[in-house]
Amino acid sequence: MRTIRSRAIRNRTAVVATAALLAGLSLTACQSDDKAKAAAPAGGGKASAGVSGTTAATPPSGTGSNGAADPADGGDKGSGTASGKSTGGGTGGDSTTPTTCTGDNTKAVISKVARPINHLLLTITNTGSRTCAAYNAPFLRFDEAQSPTRFIEDSRPQAVVTLAPGESAYAAVVLTGEPGAAENPGRVAKHLTISFGHKGAGSTGAPAELALPADTYIEDDTAKVTYWQSDMADALTY
């Protein structure tokens, strides 16, 4: 009788232990499943879409958000700046823009003329490779004169005379009356310095130094010179 009761007790104990073990395993499985769910993102599809969207939102180098070239990008900006400098150079230092006629890019010649009397003809020829502008009138100094020869204002042309390479401009120099006359207390001059005008007042560039024709008789107070002319005849009308 005791034996049967002992077996019943052992069997009941084993059942309880087995039930407890199964319950423990079930609880562990549930906890593991809950942990896995908590660690996983909410919806695999959404996570994948998020990664794809981030890649598309990052523009490639050198482009803006609309795919156009970004002026802030170093390469494109450098190209644009280089183009701008090229255009600026064309405007400021273009070889087609006239330079100023000076003693450096012209050859000057002074000569006597038969008519009108007591006149000299000053000729400059562009010896450079660019067109030059002969501004205003030449500043003339005979020998060591204290002031340049005055201008004939009526001879001012309507436009600045420009000389292509090889072309010439002219200015007439009025000396005085008949040499030796009592009313002309002049002198014989031997040397002439020619300075060249620019857009503003005064002279610029290298002057030209010339020997005057023999017996050039000048009266400093009455001598005068025309503005540069493109035609010799126009210069000699004064």
C-alpha cells in the first residue's frame, strides 16, 4: 500500500516538474519573440524606402537640387570666371582699340612749304602695329622756349584723328611774317621738340626730337600750330 502511494507521489511530482519545465520554455520563447519584434524596424519596406530617399536627396558634386550646374561649385565657378576674364580682356586691351599716338609709335617729319609762306608742315606716320589716336594739337617747343607754341582753336576737327598703321596726320606751323622785317623781331630756330596730347589736358608718352630746316625764322609770341588733321590741305588752310 505504501509502495503504491509512493509511486503515485513520484508520478505526480514528475508531472508537476514537467509542467513547470514546459511553462518555463514557453515563457522564454515568448520573451525572445517579443525582443525580436522590439528590435526589428516597424515595416521593412519603409526602412528600405528611407535609405533610397536619402541617396536621391544628396545632389551629385557640381549640381544643384534641380540637377543644374551649381555656380557655387569650384570647378564651374572657375570656368565662368575664366570666361569673364577673357571677355573683359577683349574690352580693355583689345588690339582693335586705338592707342595714343606718341613718339614711340610714330615717325615725325618737319618740312618747309612753298605756300602759304612762313609755314612749316609737321607730319606724323603711325609706325606701330595698332591704330593710334592723334589727340588735340602737338605741343611744340622751339629750342629752349619757355612755353609751348599756342594752338589755333579754329582748326579743331570734329572728331579725333585716328591713324591705322602706315597712315599719317598733319599739323601746320605758322612761324611769322617776312624774316628780318622790323615788325617781326624773331630769331632763327634750330631744334624742335614735339610732345603728344592725350584725351585730357597736357601731354603723354615719349616726345619726338627734330632738327629744323635751315633758316627757320620764328617769332615766339606770334607762332601757332593747328590741331592734327587727317588731310594735308586742311592743315595748310590756316
